[in-house]
Amino acid sequence: RAPPTRKMASAAILRPLLALSEHQCREALAIDVDFSLPALRVIRSLDQVIIAEVQDFATQWMWSCNHERPNMALGGITPKQRLAMTA
């Protein structure tokens, strides 16, 4: 049996690969490469993706509320419009 080549050795090292992708649009969400990927590492990667998605959703919602949604307590204008009036 021939000894492993450098290319074969590199492929063996990088084999444990976690690629998380969104199924519907095939968007790559995260990638982790290491010598091994124990279950806790996979869970941590998933948690980071979920937290990032929730943070992005919350940020978009907050921007929409401040810039696009009229607020009846402010007389039917957005908070951003109210801020511009006071500045």
C-alpha cells in the first residue's frame, strides 16, 4: 500500500465539514471546518445562525416601525418624522 500523498492527507484533515444551508433558496448560512465536529459544536453553530436570523428580523421590524408605520399616539406620523420635526 502506497503512503498517503500530501493532497490525500489534506483532504482527510478537512473532511469534517458543517455546511448549513436554507433549504428553499439554497442560501449558505454558515460553514464550519475543523478536525472534528462534535455534537455540541454543531449545536453552537446552529444557535449562532438562529440568533443572527432573529436579530436581523428584529432589526428590520424596528426600522419599519420607526420609519414606515404611522403611530396614532404621534398624530398618525412615524417616530422618524416626529424626530425630524423636533430637530
